[in-house]
Amino acid sequence: MDIKSLLKNKRTANIIIVFLIGICALVIGGGMFSGQEKEEAREVSITDKADDIETRLEKILSTVKGAGKVAVFVSLEDYGASEYAKDTKQTLREGASENEQETVMAGKTGGLSPVTVKMSAPKIKGVIVSAKGAGSETVRQRLKSAVETSLGVPSHRVEVVEMK
């Protein structure tokens, strides 16, 4: 039995067409779904950056002698950036050279993702530390110094207040 004879039978031809449409829908739908997942993961990771910094700071600042209970708020100026690997292709058209750049993609489970060459940390706009022991000038200075040192933030962008 060859392909021509299979396609002459209307029922078989319809089954093959439906099968091919199903495969196309899976391929296109799967690509769209994985793209949505990646976008949601990126949004979650952006909001998690500030939360992660706050949690880590609270943990370490609460160990400062006299600090007591500590709460931290971190305001980010930006969320950092990622630089992706680029593949440059040079083509000659009508005697002129043109360069085309494409982002290099690598396979992972769930699809392809860009190859990251460099990532920069988020820029911190300011930090507020609220601590039970911040009524003491010594404790306030220790907390401020710890924040400045751990995050590389200048002192005018750090405020330490007493918790009620």
C-alpha cells in the first residue's frame, strides 16, 4: 500500500489531516505555554530579589548585640540585568556587508532559554531597618554599618529606626 492509495480513501485522508493538525497544535501550543511559564518565572524572580535581600538582612541584623527583633525594607532602583550570548553572522548583499545578531539558545527541560554570559546585581535605592534596640545610638550605628557593609550602600541611603 502506498501513500497515494491511502489518500484516495477519504476517511483515511481525514484521519491523517486531523492527526497532522493535532501535532501542529501541540507544537505551537507547547511553545506558547512554555513562554508564558518563563515570563511568569521571570516576574516572580524580580519580586523575590528584594524579599530575599530583606530576609537575609533581617536574619543577620537580628544577631547584632542589642538589636532585638528586626524588620527590613529594601527599595530597589532596578532589578539587575542579564547579558546574553550573541551569535553574529556576516552576510554580503549587493556588495555591502551586513551583520546579524541572534541570541544563543540552549536546551533545558521545558524548552530553550538564552545562554547567560553576565548577570548584574540589582541596584539598591535605599534601606530602612526597624529594630527594637535601635533606641540606643550604639545599636543604631552597628546596624547602619552592617547594612552599608553587606550591601555596599552609602550611609545616606540607610535609615535605622526604633521599632514600637
